[in-house]
Amino acid sequence: MKRFVQTLEKTQIVAGMIFLCLFFFVIILQIGTRYLGISVIWTEEVANYSFIWAIFMGAAVMVNRREHFNFDYFQRKLKGKKKLSLNIFNDLVLIAFNIAIFLLGIQVVVEFWNYTWSTIPEMKMGYVWIAIPIMAGTMLIYSVVHLMDHIKALKVKEVNE
């Protein structure tokens, strides 16, 4: 399971970097073409949508690294079983939140799948919004793995006491 999670995280990092590079490239292109007086109308949409993908992929990776959605103050103050209990609580909250985001994300994708970009009508909006359930689904995977790890650690603590 650890290898799968590592591969999934690397895939999301690569995807996020690709979309972030696309974002920067398109912004540079947009600046250059405006300076030259050439109108390239599709750059704004491509920049916006690639930025959405980059942010959503990065958010999921941050959940895996536990650098997102955390009660940091309590994490530093608590020790032992109390800290593990807080981690389990955090994982359960994230799981509930991401189930809701996943289901609502699927609704958004289904609802807007056949809408098209204004500047590139061949592109469907579904390709943009599918980032929501992908993000939530991977956050779910990461949170469930963390939950299992914390439950195992809590059981080990209880056995050792």
C-alpha cells in the first residue's frame, strides 16, 4: 500500500508541475503577444484551467504529507494516545469532508461535462472539473491510509501499556 501511495503522490506532483509549467508558459505567451499587438484569446482560459489542476493536485499531495488541514497547535502540545486520538479524529473529519467533495465533484463533472470552453469549443469543461473528484478521491486514499496507520499505532500503544 505504501508503494501505491508513493506512486500516486509522485504522479500527482508530476501532473501538478506540468499544469503549473503550462500556466506559466501561457502567461508568458499572453504577455508577449499583447506586447506585439497580437490577440491570442485562448490563453486566459488555458491559464485559468491549468492553474485549477495544479492547485488541486498540490492540495491532495499536501494532505498526504499532513501539511494541510491540521490542528497544529494541538499536535505540538499533545503526546502519546491523546495525540494519536487527535490524528484519528483529523483523519475521520478529512474522510467525511472528502466523501462529500468527491460526490459533489462527480455531480459537477456530470452537469458541466458537455459545456465547452468559450475560446476553444472543441474542449469540454468536464476535463477541467474532473480535477475535483480526482483530488477528493486521492485525498480519501491518503486519509484512509493515515487512519489505518494511526489506528495501528494506537493499538500498539495500548498493548505496550
